[in-house]
Amino acid sequence: MGEDAGHLTRLRRADSEAKAARLLATLEAMVATGEAPVVSVLARRAGVSRRFIYDHPELRAEVGRRASQVADHLTGAIAASARTTTASLRADLENAKASNRRLEADLAALRRRVGELTGKEILAEDGHVPDRVTNTRVADLEQALFDAQEALARRTEELESARQINRELMARVNR
């Protein structure tokens, strides 16, 4: 009977080692695919009971260690993805802003052009085609505007000169 007990013990030990080997192989496969090893899923896939895993502290510790590795890897990947996404979103935003500025400038130019063409069409429909008298009046007004701007510039220079003289006199008085 002692020999049978030793034989059964060896069989039980061999069965336990086979289960542990299957469990570790399944654990490696799950980690390799990036799947977090959960005890119930791992036990089912390896063909062992959950109790087997909990009864072997070294196996339970290995499962915990590998689960931590997978979690760390996923956290790093998510963080890297978030940085890339943030950078790409910022670039997309700047590109969209530049595009909007270009489109706004184009729209303003088109509105001006439509206004000019509409004005010319309205004048043509009414028979008010700009004539030589109108052109002469516009030229006279442009000349008057130019003369007024020149006079303003001269007066501004005179005013600035008077201010400078005033500052110099005040400086002399204060000494």
C-alpha cells in the first residue's frame, strides 16, 4: 500500500505540474495579445479550476505580476496615443484657423467685387452711365482732398515745432 501511495503522490504532482504548465502557457498567450489576465478567464482557458490558481500562491503571484505588466503597457500606450492626438489636434486647429483666414479674405474680396458689379449694372439699367462731367467732378474732389491732406500735414508739422519750442523754453525756465 505504501508503494501505491507514493505512485498516487507522483501522479498527483505530475498532474499539478501539467496544470501549472498549461496555466503559464495560457498566461503567456494572453499577455502576448495584450489581454489582461483575469483569474476566471485564465482558469477556463487553461482547463483548471480557479481554486487551483488560488491554492498555488506562486501561480497567483505570477498572474498578478503579468496583469500589472499588461496594465502598465496599456497605460503607456494610451498616454502616448493621447500625446499624439493632442499634438495632431493642435496642428489641425492651426490649419483650420489659417484656412478660415484665407476664406474670409477671399469672401471679402468677392463681396467687394459683387458690389462693384451690381453698382455698375444698376447704373447701366437706369441709363446713368458715368459721363465726362461726373469724372471731372470726381477728379476735382480728389484734388481737393489731396490739398486738404497737404494742408493738414503742414499744420501738424507747425504744431509739432511749436510744441518742441515750448518744451525747450520750459526746460530753460526750470533750470
